[in-house]
Amino acid sequence: MRNLLLILMTVITMSVTTAQEIPFEEVKPYLEAFQSQVKIPENFHFHKVTKVTSHGVEAYLFRYQKDENKGLSGEHFSFLMSVAEKKILGFTNMSKKYSNLKMLTRKESEKIAKNFLVKVDNSLANDLKNLWIERHDEQIFIDGGKATTIAGMKYKCYRLSKDDYAWVIVGFDGSIITFERDIKWNTEEQRRVTEKWLHDNWLLENKVKNKSKSALLLIETQNEWMHRDGKLRKALVENEEMMLNSIHNIEKSLVYARKQNIPVVYVRLQFEKGYPELANGKSGLRKAIPNAGTFQKNSFGSEFYKSVKPLENEFIVSGRMGASGFAGSNLDAYLRNNKIENLYLTGYASHVCVESTLREAHDIGYNTYIISDATAAFNKEQQTYFLNEIVHHFGEHLTTEEFVNE
């Protein structure tokens, strides 16, 4: 029986960790329930709430951040609430104020931890047996990336009736840094089984794992759109600020993808002289592209923009003949042969070729994500309509900041 339990615990741990972002209005009662027992510190601002699973229990993960040190591994206050019971499963206050490494005594820490447990859940407090009280260190990065150690006294307990663990970490000033409960542990392998949703280092590790089956798609990141002298930029782009912002964010997303070894795919569009591939199209893009003289092979407009040129090992789609990146191309074959399941889309134009690629990718089985500020339409109205009315039917959208920092 014990071996069976260990196998089940391992299966749970190996399952893909997923997080679905939830609108704030839907979870206000959970925030109120939390704040009735624990106060969110000042200077932390709401970032997002996601629905997750903690050892088989559905929960809402709230995250608050400081503006000056935001992002994973920065300063944050996060807490986990069970969906069914509105029970506090844990919280952590990763504030640089705890870099004060003066520790309370074990006796002082024990008293504070016990009082806190009684306040949060008296039945839990009465069922716990203390195992040890020792200093516990964590690391955050502040002020532009400076590694900073924060520490407190960890009061770790075991609950025999549930065969799980709980702990409280007490700061130098008597405030609670971290509380976690209902934690399952594999004693034979000496490792935690329950997901570590409150721990940024774990989130970063799993972010990389989940993105191992992902690719960043750069759609038409060519001079026609991105260069100031590009024909399409000069003729069609009405919102120059949005275009400049999208270029900056494509560059930022590309740098991140390369650092994380996420495959980068260039969804190029180009045609032979005379556009024989479009067969004298009578309408739509098949007519408009030859009339405009854009995307001709070996022309300035069809070249990749200088700041996002592909590296030698990065894939350039060929054979494309339509609005969708998949139309007539080798894109799908490349993605499937490389076992890629998740597509992050950037490029131009949002409401034309990005949307066409999004729709087809969804329909043939890919998980699709639009990096919203790394795309642009002709104007703000088109961009807003695309993001608010179209994307949710075929995928999700996120910002560049969320792509590189979640």
C-alpha cells in the first residue's frame, strides 16, 4: 500500500503544472476571506490571480508585487486559497525588509507561530506536532538584479492524522513571512510532493519546463512593416507609437526566447518576381500584394528587419502563400517534428496575418498565445477589437512583460 501511495504521489508531481488566469471580480470573496485573517502589506499592488491545483485541490493563487522590484524572484506577496472551502493554504511575504538577518530566539518564534496557527485554524494548530525550529533563508533579486537573502525562523510541524506537514516562518520583527499547510512529503526520496506555487524559484523552473514544448513565432518581421521606409508601414500604419512599441517588445521577446532556448520561428512572406504563386488574384491579399509590389523575393522590403534577423540555427518558414503562416508552408511539419505544442505569436498585422495564423493554429491543435504588445494593427481600434473580441475564441493573450517574467 505504501508503494502504491508513493507511485500516486509521484504521478501527481510529474503532471504538467498549469495556471489559468481569472478575472479579479470573480474572486473578490476569496480576497475578503483572506483579509479577514491576514493583512496584505502596504506597497504591494495587485498583479494577477490564477486558478491552480495544489496536490489535487483546486485553489486560487493571488500575487501582489512591488512596482520597483516586480517579476519572478522579485518582491512579492502571494497567497493560496482553496476554491471549495475558502481555506488559506498558504502565503508568503518576500519583502526585502526581511534582509535584516537578526533572528528571534526559538522560544520567541514558537510562541508567535503557535498563536498564529490558532488564529488561522485552531483545529489544525491542535493537531500539529512541532519537529524543529531553525533559521530558514530565501533569496530574492532587487534594485536591478542584486541578490538579497531574506531570513526567518522556521517552525516546522507534522500532522499524523493527515500524514502531512505545515510550517510558519517568523521574521525578525515577529511578523509572519511564510505559512504553508497540507504539504505532502515523500520521505523515502526526501522531497516535497505538493506543488510550490508560492515559491518563485519553482515557478521559474516549471516555466522553463512548460516552455520546452513552445516556440516563438515572428510573423512578417520584415522591412515592409518594421522599417520606416517599408511600403506597408508608410501606407497603412496610422499609429506610429503602437508600431514602435511593438518593435521594442518583439526585440525583448526574442532576446528572452534565445536565452531560454525556446525555438524561434520566422514566418516570412515572400514571392517570386511577378507573383506567380498568387495566380493573378482577383481579390483580397492575392490582388493587393502584387498591386502594392510588396514582399518580392530579394527586395529590401522582404528582408528581415535589422534588429530581429534570424540566427543560423533558427527556422525560417518557406513555401507560404497566404495570410496564415501555415498556408502552403512547411510550418506545421517543423512544429510537429520538433514536438512543439505551444505557440507564442508576435508580428504583423494583428488583424490580418497574425489573426489568420492564430485561427489555423488553434484549429489544427496548437495552444496559442498572442503577445499583445508585440503585435500591431493599422490603428488602435483594430488592435483593441482583435484582442478583446477575437483572440479569446482561439487562444489567449498576454503582454511581453508577462511572457518574460511569469
